[in-house]
Amino acid sequence: MAGTERIRRVANIVRRQQEAGHEVAVVVSAMAGETDRLVNFCREANPLFDPAEYDVVVASGEQVTAGLLALTLQALGCKARSWMGWQVPIRTVESHAKARVDAIDSDRLCNAMAAGEIAVLPGFQGLSIDGRVTTMGRGGSDTSAVAVAAAVSADRCDIYTDVDGVYTTDPRIVARARKLKAVTYEEMLELASVGAKVLQTRSVGLAMKEGVRVQVLSSFIDDDAPPADDLPGTLIVSDEEMEKLDMERQHVTGIAHDKNEAKVILTRVPDKPGAVANIFTPLADASINVDMIIQNVGREKGETDVTFTVPQADLARTQALLEDRRESIGFNRIITDSQVAKISVVGVGMKSHAGVAAQMFAALADRGINIQAITTSEIKVSVLIDEDETELAVRILHTAYGLDAVDEAA
Ligand code: ASP
Ligand code: MG
């Protein structure tokens, strides 16, 4: 949400939903830039801030917009009231600043909604087991919205955000990227985890677990925009619903890219049981997330090279941890490269269709792009390439899989 003008627009959207016959609960985020401002206050007050007090400060951004939205709805003649996280309550577990929703007591909320009152809830905030305010990590309002939708058994959770849907790829790279009408939870998780940040990843996992149908829509809508029931955004649904929607589907749904990876090569690692465990156990203990892993073909003398990727932010720690264990692991050299990017093609369609990976490799080879590492899952193929070739690779693949929008004008 931006200023009070945006709140008025939101209030209009909400009122129209109620007029269309829905019972409505609204979960709000803070005004644009507000959470960053509050985080900075915490840093200034005490660089080693206590996460419990940080939560008290940053949760306030959503409290303000919740109250303002309820006031604005009342000014439009609607019945509305705000419900703070602790009033519902939205019970959370685990640490402050990254709490997880555990349970929502929705009875009073549902009764109020059934009586025609619009429920306005601040996103991002909850209540800990010991009765303190918590927040759910940056972008947590998305997760709050899905959790509330699950708790009130909503028909749909519409998330109004600063993009108008989920695209086949980053529209800043490919002008002909298309907005998708629907994606499955699994596809959305893969697209989110490889860099297409539309929703907090956790919110998609929760929607999948709870079976909440989510629609991503633009909050910058005009007054004459199609109503949300016409599904103008992107629906995120289960595999089964996707089949029922029976849309014309490609084998590949979208292309994602991620420049935040770094590559590590350990040379001349002993080719024997336990060697890779010796490499990856200390990284796991340090909570460093390893993504792609390749163990090369053995050389002579019972040695092999091991290549893997870690988040760029963890590269220095990774290097230090491994250097410390050079003797016990028994490698010769450690070579690192952060000028790499991971490009992924994602789509449930590839479960039942052979040749998607081969097509990717051929399209990249055709333009002289070298592949440094590969990983696959049931619905994803990822390759690691030189970071300078990211945009080119995304464009080539978007065209190769037939994802480019065609001109509608004759
Ligand atoms: N206001 C919080 C943030 O900026 C939560 C959210 O907007 O989703 O991270
Ligand atoms: Mg957000």
C-alpha cells in the first residue's frame, strides 16, 4: 500500500467485492517503504537489536494501514473493523522476525463476516506462545493472507501486488513475456525459488498445503478494471484444478534466472566412500544451502573433482570452512567463481513429455553458450552459465519453447 490515495483505491476494490455478494476479509501490508523505515529505526536504536522488540516496532506499519482501511471503508458506508494479530489471535511459532503461522482462531472473525462486517487484518504480524507480538519475515503479508484465507475457508485469496500477475519470464528481459492465466503451486514454487519473486515463497508452500486458490493481481488498477471474479490476474492452483481449467498448455510454463549463485570446484578429491560427505556435512552444519552438485568422472589414481553451487552471500564462509578442512577432506585446490547464473525452465508439462532438457541444451549450444552444471527435477531443468550470458539465454529459451507473445493487432 502507498499513501491514503492507495488506501482509498483498495477500499473501493473491497467494497466492490462485497457488493458482488462476497463475505470479505482483507489482509493489509504497510505503506510503501514504511517497513524499511521502521527497520532502520531499530538499527539506529541498537545495532544488536532484540528481535522481540524489533517485531514490536516493525509490526506497527501494518497496524496503521489496517486502521486506516477500516476508517476509509466506514467512510464509504461499509461496516468494517480491524483485527490486530493478537486480537484474532493469529498464533505463531518459532523465532521472532521469522515466525510461522501455527493456528488461527477464526470463529469470531467468521461470525463478524457473516454479519456483513468486513474484517481488516494487518498482515505480517502474529502472537507468540508467550503472548508477544511476532512478525513473519519480510514479505510476510502474503503468508498472512493465505493463512487467513485457509482459516476462514475462503473461495479464493486475491493478492494485490505491484505486478499484475506471474509472467512466462522477467518482462524486463523479454518484452514478449506473457502473463500466465494459471500456474500450479509446484511451478510457482520453482519459479519463486529460482528468482521470480512475486510472492513470499513460504506463502505458496502454505497455499499448496492448505489447498488455498490464490490469484495474483495488480493493485494499480483503474476503476473500470475487470472485477477480480473475472480472474484478470494469474491463478495459482493444484494440478487437478489446472487439468480442469483445460488450458492450452506448453511443455514449459516459464523461464527463471538467478544471479545470486556462486560456483565452487574442489580438485583431486579422493574417489572413495565418505569423501563427499566430508565436504557437505560441515556446510550443512553451517546452514549453507548447496544447490547444484556434480561429481566428475574419476581421474587416475582414485581422484575426482567435485563442483557445486552455494548462494553468493555464503561463498566466503564456504571457502573458509573448506580451507580449514583441506587435510581431512583431502582436496588439492579450491576454485571459486561468482560470475555465474542459473537459468531454469519450469513446467508441469515436462512430466509427461520427453526432450525438454535436450531442447534446452541444443538451443543454448546453438548460440555458443557453455553449460557449466546441470540439475533437474520432475518439473524443472536448471543450467549454470556465465553471468554475462543471462539475458541472452533467457531470450533464446523463451523463443525456443514457443513462449513469446504473438502480436494481437492484425
Ligand atoms: N511490510 C512487510 C514487509 O515489507 C510485510 C509485507 O509487506 O509483506 O516486508
Ligand atoms: Mg509484498
